[in-house]
Amino acid sequence: LGLPRPAFSRTVIEAIHFASPTLRAFLWFLLSLFFWWGLLAAIPAWILWKAPGAMAPPDHFLRRVAENWLLASGALVFIHGSVRFDLARIALVRERTASVLSAFRIAGKVMKGGRLRVIGIWLFWFALGGLVQSASTKTGLAMNPSGSVLLFCLILFRQAGFLLLAFLKVGFFAHLLSWEENRFQRA
């Protein structure tokens, strides 16, 4: 190939250089997720759990409210943070900024006024992926392979299900990119 001897080390260094912004964005996503989850989900649930009589047997109303609040708000914080992370990665890839913090700020500006729409996009593709996974798993279990040929068919069927999930992920990102492009031009 005509490459000098340290081609492997150059490949590793370039891969690290290429993945570094995404890794930094992921770490910022985790910090942000823990902060907002604690502020919007865990602290209110803790306050409800500490309310007088919240732990009274058999199952007090405040305890159920706290558990449902923790579940619902935690899911919403995760979805919001996940979409913002994806939009920040888009900003980094499209070279709208070189800084991870600036990419998250751009993502926040893009989401402003359209949070429900972008969360709806995420939920739509998540539900579609769940349906594909559910149908694939249910059909695979119904096959109940008893021989090597049927086992091979099951493996092929499951691989087709994974391929469909990959297509759905591409569809999600195409939808998100299109939405982001329209929003960024307006912002």
C-alpha cells in the first residue's frame, strides 16, 4: 500500500481525534442528565417521600405520586437530554462550533420553541423501533426451532430484525437532521 510502518498508530491516533468531540459531548450529556434528573425528578420525589404519612402502610397516595413522578419526569429528562445530545453532535459534525459547550448551547437554541415537536419525533421512532423489536421477537419465539435448519432460519430472521432496527435509526437521524436544519435556519 505504500504506507509507512506506523500506519496502525496513525489510524488509532486519527480515530481518537475523530471520536474525541463525541466522547466529550457524551460526558457533558451524562453530567447534564444527572443534574437535571436530580433537580427535576429525584428531589421532588424525595420531598414527597418525606411528607408526613407518605410511607404509611399499605400504600399511601403520596408514595404512589412520588414513584410515578420519578418515573415520568426521569423518562422526560432522559428523552430531552438525549435529543439535545444528538443535536449537539449534529452541530459538532456540521462544524457550527468546535466547542462541546457551545454545541449544547446551539442545540438548546434550536430546541427553543420546538421541544414538544422534537420529543414527539424521538417518541415516534422509539415506538416504531419497539414495535419492530416486539414483532421480531414474538415471531422468533413462535418459530420454536427444533433442528439446525430452523435454527439457521431463526438466526436469519433475527438478523433481518436487527437490520430493520438499523434502518429505523437511520430514519430517526434523517428526520432529526431535517428538523434541525429547518430550525437552525430560523434561529
